[in-house]
Amino acid sequence: MIKINVKQIDENAVDGLAEIFLKDDDLCNKLSIHLPSLGGEGIRVYHDGRLQESHLEEHHLKPIFTDEIQINITGWFYIHYELHIELKEEYTHIYITYKGK
């Protein structure tokens, strides 16, 4: 099971910054992804914890596994963005879209 926390982690951090805690990685323990910059593509997290994101796949030879994702949301977030967390049969799709004016 993947734990997804959506909360104000840091008021000085960028809205929509996802901190992905890596499983079984000795070099680093988390990876940060700015979800608004990915648009509707976002990220996919398969139910076994495997993370799929096109930019990561270009730079990593092995799959990335996680069991926890934290998404930073401040009080200003919903003025500019919409967060989408869609549970599918095989994966969870997480993405942020810009509302625009």
C-alpha cells in the first residue's frame, strides 16, 4: 500500500512539490518532483510501489520504488491549481493542472 499525504509540509517550499520517499536506496532517501511542471502527465504509482514518470525513466536504469509520497499544499494552492489523484485498477495517477485566468 502506498501512503499519499497532501498537506502543508513547508510554507517556504513550492506548491505541488512531491517528496517521494525511496525504498531500499542507500544513496538517498527521497526524490523531489514539481508536479505542476508535468501538467496532465504527472506521475503514476503502481500498487507494488513502482514509480513511473517519463523524465525519471530517461535517467535511471532500474525502477524506483516508494511506499510514501508527500505533496506540499499551502493555503494559496487552490487559487492557482487543481490536484488530481485518480485511483485506477493497476496504478494511481497523480497530477496537478493550472487553473489559469
